[in-house]
Amino acid sequence: MDAKIVALAGGSGFIGRAIARRLLAAGGVKLRVLTRNPGTARARLDLTGVDFVQADIVQPASLADALKNANTIVDAIQFDGYPVENPRRGLTFERVDYGGTVALLEAAKHAGVQQFIYISGAAADENSTHPGFRAKGRAERAIRESGLTYTVFRPSLVYGPEDKVVNGLARAIRFAPVFGVPGTGRQKVQPVLVDDLAACVMLAVSGRGRNGTYDIGGPDLMTFDEMMRIIMDASGHRRPLFHIPETVMRGVGGLLEKLPKPILSRDAITFVTADNACDIEPLVDEFGINLTPARVGMAYLAKK
Ligand SMILES: NC(=O)c1ccc[n+]([C@@H]2O[C@H](COP(=O)([O-])OP(=O)(O)OC[C@H]3O[C@@H](n4cnc5c(N)ncnc54)[C@H](OP(=O)(O)O)[C@@H]3O)[C@@H](O)[C@H]2O)c1
């Protein structure tokens, strides 16, 4: 039997790279990375045996050739600057998270792709007032109603040696005498190691979790403050924490979102102060995975 062709949209990104490595290590698939810049993506991924194909999910015409003969799509895309939208450049949840997913689905149906695997988010909810959570919720519905076989993963915060968020927090702690946590610090997070997510995606490609939606977080539910303490312990840099009220952060976000290239927005503050708890039981039952505790998974911070 021919190897399955997996089209990995977002394969040059943080989560996409972990998925690519896991799929190649498992074998039995031909991997095709969909990217806006094949040259850059090839250099970033540095793996042999991968095809890199030019595709932009907000340019639906570019998708037909990219999906030719593919059996499975893995969608791990997010817009540049996420979670700070830049409507002037078309970088919005609505256009990329929702519209891009719909475009991929349409192209998938035309190309005869059978399976769609989506990296959504823990707070996805089509009725949410937050544009990001709403766009992911609407994208999920489009997937469920597409007629394709699907698996949706809803990760809480994803971390790993190449992530931006946890590494960024560790770096900030190292260089600052005190650290300002956005909001109360009591928001719930359940950080999941990127390799655990990639392992589940690999199992989904081979048929596990068929037509299911799965929360995925680490084994420990914690507050943002507790996560900061784990990061400080792992990196060896202990700092006092203080809390910046959400109203203050939103005020700053309201000013900064007016810049031509916004670096913060009110919605981004809502995003980082929202709860990201997961019910991991259905995932563990279906995928049989031993999720990595944060204190073990974040050991790479010792080098920072
Ligand atoms: N990281 C987390 O903690 C986390 C938590 C929950 C959910 N998620 C979800 O997981 C997914 C992946 O996140 P990530 O952290 O891996 O993102 P990332 O590192 O920022 O990677 C984003 C990827 O999206 C691709 N991309 C962006 N715009 C595109 C477009 N118009 N057309 C085609 N490709 C495009 C980029 O590819 P090129 O630049 O090569 O085109 C890149 O590979 C997202 O849906 C995100 O919401 C992430």
C-alpha cells in the first residue's frame, strides 16, 4: 500500500515542527509542508524527506495544487503577531483562524482529501465574545459539518524548547528584578508539552480519535502564578511576582492597538487572562498517552 500523504499546514511553526518530526520518526507517511515561504520553512525545519509547497490559506487559489493527492490535512496555522490582531494587514482571527480553515476545508473536498486534523484551542467557543475563541469555535463547527473524517485538538498553553511564550517568560524573569503578571495570576492554565501534542496528532493520523474533539493539557491544572513558580524553579531565577490589574492592562492595550503595527490589544489581554483549563480524561482514554508533568517537561529551561 502507498504511504499516506499528509499535508501539514503550519509545518514551519512551533507546533507544526514538532508534528513534522514525530510523523517522520514514526514513518509510513509522506510529509508535505504547506508554507508561504518554502525556502525559509525548509531552513527552519531542517528535515530530509519532506516536500515544501507554497500555499497561503488566505489565497484559496494557492491551495488546489498544494493538496493534490493528499490523504490528510493537519491544520496548525496561526497568523503573524498572534494573539494581537492587525486588521490593516488582514491578520485577524476571523480571516485566518476561521476563514483560512474554511478555505482549507473547501480545497480539501475538491482535492479528495479524506481526513482533517485541527489544532484548535482550549477556550474555543463559537458563542464567545472574544474574536479568537469564537473564530476557533466556528472553525471547529465547519470541520464537524464538512463530511470529512476529523479530529480536533484543543490545547491549553503549549510549551517546549522552541516555544515563544514559556521561553519568553523565562527570559523576562532572568533580566527583570520583579515580574508583573497580567491579571490576578489566578487564571487557570494546564501547560502541555509540545511532544505530547505531536504524539497524539501522529496517532490521529493513523485513525485514533476519529470524529472526536479532545482537550489536551498537561496532567497538572495550575494557576498562572503557580506556572511562573515552576518556570522560576526550572530556570533557577527566583523573582517576586506582582499583579497588574486587567483593567490597567486593557487600558494600555487600547492605546497600543492603535499603532500601525500593534504590539498589544485589549483582546490579547483577554486572551492571556482567560482560563485555559482542560478535561484531559477523554484524551487519555482514547490516545493512552502519559502526559508529561510541567516540572519534568520544563527542565530545558535550566539552560536559559
Ligand atoms: N502555541 C500555543 O501555546 C498554542 C496553544 C493553543 C493553541 N495553539 C494553536 O496551535 C496552532 C499553531 O500554533 P503555533 O504556536 O505552532 O504557531 P506559530 O509557531 O506561530 O506558527 C504559525 C504557522 O502558521 C503558518 N501561517 C501563518 N499564516 C499563514 C498563511 N496565511 N498561510 C499559510 N500558513 C500560514 C506559518 O507558516 P509560514 O510562515 O511558513 O507560512 C507558521 O508555520 C494555532 O492554531 C494556535 O492557535 C497554540
